[in-house]
Amino acid sequence: MKKFFASKWIALVMALTLVLSLTTPQGHAAQSCTVTFSDPTVTVGNNVTVNVRVRGAVAIATVKVNFDPAYLQYVSGDLGYGYRNGNVIVMDKENMGTGDVSFSMTFKALKAGKTTINNYENSIVDGNGDPMNITPGWSTVTINAPYTASSNNNLSSLSISPGALSPGFSAGTTSYSASVSNSTTSVAVSAKAADSKAKVAVWGNTGLSVGNNTVTVQVTAENGSKKTYTITPAGRQAFAGWVAQPMQAGRVKNMELARLF
């Protein structure tokens, strides 16, 4: 009889143990999530937006970051229930269910360089209210200096045809004479800017006549600054100058010829 009751007692204990194991909530592994950031590029003086996304079955996410105020000035953001305090930004949102959570922050870029927005603290829970395993992230913002137009208004080469420049071309020399024949009425000018963004204009190289003639080459830099090179064709001008000079009678053997001058 004792054995019978002992057996029944053991069976009852085992049954109760089975019922309890079926009705008692079992422990489960914590879910995981990842905090990701965009890595934008911006020019000094412009605004830039950094996007933040918490990926996972998230119910509530609180993400804290800080930034360097020497490089970035906070402008606005989609922070949910969050706020900014100095160079610290707290982003806080609650999902209607579970899923990814997104935030954004907009800054004004203050100086050139690279700066990091650090994700230094997070509090993220799943739909059961349990803390999640978090892989944090960060944003690297690249800030470029503003574009500066070139001021280079030099020539890299200058020549004429027919004729030759005197002195030989140098970018820093802006005035030249040129040896051309007295019958020359025009010259072809080859002028190349040192900067591909500069523009070159030439005038005065056609319709040359006896007397003073000036060929002008003007270089306009990308930023609008100008530099002018001048060429004086010396063949016709020198001849005209020689004709205009009075002759010294004492140096001329034929006095009748001297009277013509």
C-alpha cells in the first residue's frame, strides 16, 4: 500500500511540475538593433542634414550625440521628444508598434575640415519593454572650403607672325616691340592664358599703317581681374620716325638732297 501511495505522489509532483513549466513565461534572448548615421559633405557657410536611423524591432529609442561647435552650428532637427543642450543633442521617439526609428539634425558648417558627431549613449527597448543589444554609430561630416575663383591673369606664351617680340616673352613683361617689314599691315597674334579658366582678347593687330600702332592682348582672370600686354610693331613705325626726323646738313654730302628733309 505504501508503495502505491508513493507512486501516486511522485506522479502528482511530476504533473504539477509539467503544468508549471507550461504556464510560467520562459526567458528569451535580448533583441538587437543598430544605430546608423549618414556621412554628408558640405561647403563652409551652407547647411547640412545628418540622418539617423535605429534599425530593429524598436518600440522606444533615445539616442544621445555630441558635436564640435567649432565646426558645426545646430540649426534644427527632427528629434521627436528630444532636445538640444549646448553641443549635446538628445533624440527620443516612441513607435506605435515596433520597427525602425528615424531622426535628423541640420547644422550650419562653420569651417573646413572633418568633424565627427559622436553617439555616446543610447536607451532602446523592444515591444516587451526589454532593453535591446545596441550597436552604436557615428557621423563623419566633411566640410569643404568655399570655392575661390582664380586670379591668374598671366599669359603662358605670346608670339606674332610675321615678326618677333623684343624682349623675348616673359609672363611678367607686359610691353613689347616687334620687328616687322614696312609692308606689314596685319599680324597674327598667338596668346595662351596660363589658367584655362581665363579669357584672352586681342585687338589692334589688323589695319596697321605708317605711324604709331599698338596691338593689345588682354587677359581676364576667372575672378574678373585683368592684365594687358601691348605689342608695338616697330618696322613701319621706325621707318616713319626716321622720315620725320630732320637731317643734319653737315653730315650730308649732297646739299640738294639735304634740302628735301
